[in-house]
Amino acid sequence: MTADRLDRVLTRLQADLSRSRVQALIRDGQVTIDDVPVLDPNRKVAGGIRITLTVPPPVPAEPAGEAIDLTIVYEDDDLIVIDKPSGLVVHPAAGHDSGTLVNALIAHCGESLSGIGGVKRPGIVHRLDKDTSGLLVVAKNDLAHQALAAQFADHGRTGPLERAYLAILWGVPERRRGTVDAPLARSTHNREKIVVVGEDRGRYAITHYEVLEGLPPDQPLASLVRCELETGRTHQIRVHMAHLGHPLLGDATYGSGFKTKANRLSGAQKEALDALNRQALHAAILGFEHPRSGEFLRFESPLPSDMAALLEALRAEI
């Protein structure tokens, strides 16, 4: 064996552990060479030695598991695909320390979670806003987490990842198909909002869109649009569509200036929009390469009932 760094050698030998996890185990005194503890992940090692790695059992998850109903589209030993309803927060945070998707997954997966970074918890590789519905994949172990995270970081530019959203916008974009390339950053006035900024201030963000239909067809007040992400910034689709001048219906954060548009809707259309009570955005398609088998998995989620009802109402002539 050619001399190489200890952490690289162990990562090759222990495919289920991420390199960062291996490095943490080394620094924690869990690795010996010829029965002598080694604490330096960068140490060069060659053939003819005996390396022993001890992997402690994953510690109990924080936060705790909670029994919350989930719509499970697919599940195996490495990952789980969820069709998330609107209103469900993905990860505990300030103001949402319970009742989240992570709490639900900890309870559902139980002992099948082998641990992410030594903790028995699901690995979140991408998120959906609380009020965005649709498909989301979560890793159950280090191997899956590392491989899926790499695919989502690439956003399908060179790999197989496919993500498509359906959105209902106010009005119809002038170009039926196009790309929004506009950097994003948190607003300095309202930390809850994301804004378009100059290249020197924000992170680059690219959204591709295609208008599928005007709503209603003859004199459209709105449009059904398919969006694909080339980057995955917070609120990206919502901000980019508002930047085009066509915010999402029901988006109180980025579409508040379009409230008067609702006065042009029929009574049934207004009722459907009020019943939605969220932004009209759904993660409809998710495709990725399985982290262990290499098989391409692709899932589709139909519009949830609230968004489907709004779509049908908007298709009707006033």
C-alpha cells in the first residue's frame, strides 16, 4: 500500500462512514495503529501495519421522536422519500422545536437510523419551506447523506439530480420559457426576507421556468408554471418569480403588493385562494441516483387538494 493519510485510508475501508465522521473518531481516540492510539487524521500510513477503528453506537437523537403521520413514497435501509404536506416544518429551529419532519422521522425510522455523524438522526440534504408541499428525500446513514448531499450540491449540472416544482403565478410571464439569474441575500431590513442583490453582495441563484398554461386560457389572470432549480437558495423560486413581476398566488411575503389582483377573481376563485392560505408552490418531481446501488430513482407527486382546487377554479372563465 502506498503511503496515504490515515483518514483517507479509513474512509476507503469504511464506506458507510463519511470522511468528517472518520476524522472525528480519530481525534476522539477511537483509532489505534499497532495498538497505539493515534489522534492525527493527517498521519501518513503504509502497508504492514494493523489499524483498529472503534465505532461507538450512535447516541440518542436530539430532538426526540414524535408520532406524526407521514406520506411515505419510498423507503429502504439508506433513505426515505416523503411527500411533505404544507404546514410541516422540516427541521427544528427557534419557534419550532417540536412537531417537525425530523421529529416524525426519528420516531418512524427508529433503529433503522444508523447515525449521521455519530447521532441517531435523519440526514437532511435539502429542505422545503414550511408552506411548500411536495417531495423530499432524507438520508438514514452517513453513506447516503454524503452521496445525496453531493448530488444536491451539484443541482443536476453534471449529475443525474432532477427537481421540478409547480407554481401558480399572478399574470403570465412575457417569455413562455426563460431563466432568472439573480443573486440572492437576506434583507438588511427584514431578516425573514430574501432579496435580489448585486453580484458583489449575494450568492448566485438560477431558476429555469416554463409557462404551462394561462389561467383562464382566454384572458389569463394567472399562470401555471414549472420551475427547475440550478441552485438551491432559501425562498429562491418565490423571490425569482416576484423579481419577474409575477409572484406566487397566496405568497404573503413576496406577493403582498398583488392583493388587489384578487378583486378581479370570481367568488369561487377567491374562495379557492383563501382556502389555500399559503404560497401556491409544490415540489412535484424528484429524481436522484441511489447512493448505494447507483440506480436512478424518480418520483412524481400530484398537486395536493388545496392547490388542485385553486387551479381548477382559475381555469374557469369569469
